[in-house]
Amino acid sequence: MAGRSAARGSLSPGKLRPSGFLLVVSGPSGVGKGTLVRGLLKARPGCRFSVSATTRPPRPGERNGREYWFQSREEFVANRRRGWFLEWARVHDHLYGTPIREVEKQTDAGRVIVLDVDVQGGASVRRRRPDAVSVFVAPPSLAELKRRLVGRRTESTDVIRTRLRNARREIPQYVHYDYLVVNDRLPEAIRQLVEIHDVERRRVQRLSR
């Protein structure tokens, strides 16, 4: 009996720790991905945000290395050729990419790395990292998405028209994701994203000694 008790004690779940993983959040431009991710990071400080690289110019208030790594097109292309990115995509005439080295370092350390990427980027990550957990953020309607894009006052009418046209093509892609969050009421959408994180964090398959 003592031997059996010792054996059971050596397999105590309390001695297991969850392994890290990628949490990919994507959806059409203007849907509120960044706001949801910030809500998750505030609720779960143990998460780490993966800062992407981009060739688009900074918006007011954005800082290099915080929202994005802002690069020239020449610098981005050179880094892409060096294999610097987990995924990259051309979106609205700009290039975006996820640096692979920091992602692997953090997940190997058991942390959850959150990626805020467009739909193209989400597809690329799922191909290269099928173990990633993917969440599609959808607007309650195209009319509401247009209202949000206009309300940001950061893009021209032509750019907004392009983003809405792309959204019509992107929204049906939600069927390829693990989870769907409709960003209608922000507090509820953040709560759902936090719940997804918590459920995935508790999966037995992610536990290791």
C-alpha cells in the first residue's frame, strides 16, 4: 500500500506545469482585435504580446517596439529573406510579419504568446504552427464595422472602402478557426477571450512535469 501511495504521489497534478502556446487573434481591420488583446493582457498579466513588424507608418500615439516594429520596406524584405518571420503578409499595400525568435523563446518558457494578426497572417500561422490556438474576431455587422473604421479617423475614404471590401471576403474565414468571438459589446467580448485563454491553459495535453 505504501508503494502505491508513493507512486500516486509522484504523479500529483499539483506538480505539473502548463506548457506555453500561441494564441492567435485575427479578424478584419477595425473589428477591435487590439482592444480585445489589451483587455486579455490586463486580465492575465502572465500573457505576452508578440510585437509584429510592419512597413506602414505609425499612427498618432504609436511607439516603435510597443504596438509594432516599424521598418522600411527594404529592411522588412531583407529580414523576410533571412527567415526572421513566423508569418508575413501584404495588407492594404503594407507588409506585416511576426518575428519568430521571440515567439519560440517565450512559448518554450511556458508562457502564452498572443498574436494580433490579420486574416492572412492567421492562416499562415495555422499552417506553420498547427498547435496554435486561433480566435476569429467578427463584427456584429458590416454597418457597425464601417462606423468603427470611420470613427477612428486614421484612414481616408478610399482606404476605408478597401478595408470593407476585404472584410466581406475575410469574415467567412471564421470557419477555419478554433473559436469565434463577435465583438458586439466590448466587456463581453473580452470576457470570452479570457475564458478561451483559461480553458486552453488548463488542457491536460499542455501539462508537463
